[in-house]
Amino acid sequence: MHGNVYDMVEDCWNNTYVGAPSNGSAWTTGDCVRHVTRGGCFDDFPESLHVAARGWVGPPTRRTTLIGFRVARTLGPQRLSRATD
């Protein structure tokens, strides 16, 4: 899903994917002063807007109109209540 800004994710910056978690969890080791950004923003060329687009952001540029984030929540199993007479 792409929005109007780059998405800053929890992963710390690493130059390659060597040693990256293979289970989909965040990569919390490496250069954690710089965080990974994904996607693209409103002022990019269309050919550079794709899911695999990956960059980094670090202080002081974390505060900019080009960087955003998405809030995600893990939901547990739902319980269905059943009315009984």
C-alpha cells in the first residue's frame, strides 16, 4: 500500500539483506540511528514508486513532510457470542 509519503518502518538500516530475519519480523540490529523507509512520495517519478523501493532516514531529517508511518495492530482470535434463550 502506498500513500503520499515514504513509510518509515521499524527496521534499522543495513547495507544488504545478509542476516536479515526471514520470518517477517523487524530487523532491530544494524545502524539504528538510520531507519528504513519504503515506498515513495508525491514528488517522486512514477517509475520509482514500487514496493521494493528502500532507503533510509536519520536525524535530523526525520522531521519532514515526505516521511510518514502506518500504525499496525495484531488482532487476536475473535470470539463469537451466541445468544441463548
